[in-house]
Amino acid sequence: MNLVRDVAKGLLGMFVGDAALSSAILAVVAGAALVIKTEVASTQLGGALLFAGCLAALVGSVFRGARRPQRIG
Amino acid sequence: MISWTVAAPAVGAAFAASLVEAVEAFTIVLAVGTLRGWRAALMGAMAGLLVLALLVVLFGPILNRIPLHLLQLIIGVLLLLFGLGWLREAVLRYAGVIPLRDQQAAFAADTATLSQEAMSRQSGLDWIGGITAFKAVLLEGLEVAFIVIAVGAGHSLLLPASLGALAACMLVLAVGVLIQRPLARVPENTLKFGVGIMLSAFGVFWTGEGLGIAWPGGDLVLFVFAAAFLLVGLGSGAVIRRSAIWTAQ
């Protein structure tokens, strides 16, 4: 069972290397989807929100990562 | 008709990402082969490839049953999670926060771990070596398969992306067999930086398409996304490097 557990852990690690970054990305996508689906603003604005949100999530995660000790994978 | 504005980044991303993954898998298989002979290493690697092929054959056809917008949304979000994760790690390595990956050191560490495990367990090193090679090939192979599907499925580019990945794997295998040493000269972080940028750009593009956004400029907006991720990645890394120098002074 160790093998299955290791493979499952490896698969999860592919998408959730940093939990805070993954949460931020999902929040950005949910926000953009909400703006588009509720027609609060144009789809173009939703797209801009998605793009800018992803850039912001990256910058936030990188600077947070630089401030704390790293686990090297 | 294949649009090269999407096909070129897709094939490039599949090739570069597969190069990184194949080098990592090769280092582990080489450690197993060097420590215990090639029988265990090759058996483990072949078993890993077999399971990988079975998974692709089993789950591949499911992709055709998912509506295109939903498929683009699912793959887009997974690409964002995967690509931005790679980009984050590459920026932190570029900034000097995380040491650059050294294939020689990774090879030495893998060899030491295998020896320790063999000493602490009753089972033979052949078995442990085979399982280690199997896991390496399966896990790195799954990443390659995901990248190929992710960059290829949205625009019917599975075949060109697969060929890009296959070319990278064959290249690593050919060079590896020739020199029989870890491929330490592959600029792994530069490749990861580039692939992270491309996967993140594809991630934004397909998540948006999945949500019903008609991007201005169509496929060409991919290059705008890639340029922005490149600038933000390099800029963040440079700021962290500079602030580390100031702190040290």
C-alpha cells in the first residue's frame, strides 16, 4: 500500500505544491466565474480579473516563499 | 488545420517539460542501475511505462465525452495549479531562495537512500530498486502525460504535443545511454521557468475560454500572457535577490 500512497501523494503534489498558492488560484477562478456568470460586468472584465488575479497570486506566493524556510522537493 | 500560434507553444511546452521530467526519471533509474545492475532498473522502468500506457488507454477516451467548455475549464484550472507551482519554484530558485537542483547531487542522494533502505529491510535490493525505478517512471511519466493532454486536448493538438514529448524522452534516453552519467548540464531551472510560463499562459487562456470569455486577439493573446508571466517572474526574482544582498550587507 506504500506504493499506492506514494503515487497518490506524488499526484497531489503535482497540483498542490504550495497550499496557499493553490487556494489563491482557486479563489481567483471562482471570483472570475462569479463576475461572468452573474453578469455583474462584461466577460472581458472577468478575463482581466482572472489574468491579473493569477499574476497577483504568483507574486504573493513568491514573496511569501522568500520570507520562510523552504522545503526542497 | 493546425494554428501554429497555439501549436508552437504547445509542442514547445510539451518538449521542454518532458525534457525536465525525463532527466529526473533517468537520474533515478541510473542510480538503481548503477547500484544493482540494469535488470532491476529496466524491469521497474518498463513496468512503470506499462502502467502509464494502461492509464492513458483507460482514461484517454473519457476526454472525448466531456463537453469542450467543461474540458477547457477543468484543464485550464489544473494547468494554473501545475504551471504557477512550477513558475513559483523556478522564480525562488532564480532568486537564490531555493538551491538549484543538481543532478549529480540527486544521483548521490538516490544511491545513498537505496543503500540505506536495503540495509534496513529484509527484502533484497533488486526489489527495492525495481520499485524505485517503477515509481520514478510512473510519476514523472504521469506529469508528462498530463502536460501533453493539457496543452493538446483543448485544440486537437494531442498528436503534435505527444510527438514533442516523445522527442524529448528519446533525446534524454539517447544522450543518457551514450554518457551513462546523470545529465547534469541540462539547464533544468531555465527550462522549468520557461515551461511554467507557458503552462500558466495556457492555464489563463483555457480557464477563460471555459468560462466563456472571447479573448481579444484570439490565440495571439497567449503571447501577451506569456510575456506578462515572464516579466513578473523575472521582476519578482530580481527584487528578492536584491533585497537579500542588501540584508546581507
